[in-house]
Amino acid sequence: MNKAAIVIGATGLVGQSLVNQLAYASHISKIVTLTRRPTEHSSSKVINHVVDFDSLEKCTELFDGDILFSCLGTTRKQAGSIAAQRVVDLDYQYTAAKIASERGVDHYLLVSSSGANEHSKSPYLKMKGELEEKVKILPFKRISLFQPSLLIGQRAEFRLAEKVGHWLMATLCILPCLRRFRPITGEQVSAKMVLESQQSDPLIAIFRFDELFIET
């Protein structure tokens, strides 16, 4: 297989690791990263394009490929408000997915969140759930949704709540009944995504909690 992959959110915790792993994946011949700022990569497979996510409709040709990995996301603090966060976590990602489906991309892979539910009282989980439901009706051949527990790893910015949550969850998940909820690294999520991107059967696959860990 020689597939062309498109990645949005390529500079984030999962996205950065994903691009690195795709660069070594034998079934991927080209990786197009769409970012707000220029990024460089040592692999000749990786082609970066700087885009304005408010105007993705102006660069639809960049979505010509076989697989779309959607790893885009921000926090309320970074965005400044829940409304601004929805623009990134919901609007941008849905627009990218819709364009990709119209351009003939077969496989869509989304990093969502555990607890994603369009009816949730949590604004964050609600926007994640809304996005999942919106992309499910797009004409992709295969859709893969990843709902990880707490994501951990080396981020560009310090997140106190994440550090505290990691410590608490790591402690609690020692208990066998809670082990499936243990924190997961961005590298582990991206490894599961790369593995899943080799599948082509037409279906909607959802991976939750410990289902994202690859058994070795």
C-alpha cells in the first residue's frame, strides 16, 4: 500500500508523534501536514503547508489523499473562552473532515475524548460528542474514533491540572477494576492510529480507554 496521509494538529502531543511514526510506516508514501505556522521534518515524506483554518475552503486541493488524521485541539485557557475552543475543537475539524470526504478521502481518524457525548453537560465533552456525530454521517469509507483517557506526555506548555490528574489517576488505576482508565501517552495513541490506518474495511470503529494500548 502506498497511501497519502493528511494530518491536522500535527504540532500537538499526539499529532507530532503521529507524523514521526508515519514517516517510518511502510504503507504511507506521503504525509501532508496542515499547520498555522511553518514546521520542518527530517523525512522527505513530509510536506508542510501553512493554512488559515478560518478559510480552509480556499485550499481544498490540499485534502487530496487517502487518509485524514484529525488531531487538532486546544484548551479553554489557550483559546480564551468555550466559544473560541469550539471553533478549534469542533468547527475547524468538521470543516476539514467535510472537505476531505468531498475530495474522496477514504479513511478518517479522529482523536476525540473519553466521555464524548453530544448531550453532555460538560462543554468540552459536548463539543467532542457533537463532532463525532457530525462526522459519522459524512461519506467516508471507514471512520476510526479514538477516545483516550487522560493524555500525558511532553507538551510545549505546562498544564498543572494535567499533572495533578496524571498523579491521581496513576495512583487510583493501580486497582485492577480501574486499570482500563489509566493515563495514556501521545505516543501510544499515535501508534494505535498508525496501526488502524492500515485497515480498510467499511465501518465505524471506536476505541476507548485501554483499547488504545497496543499489546506487545
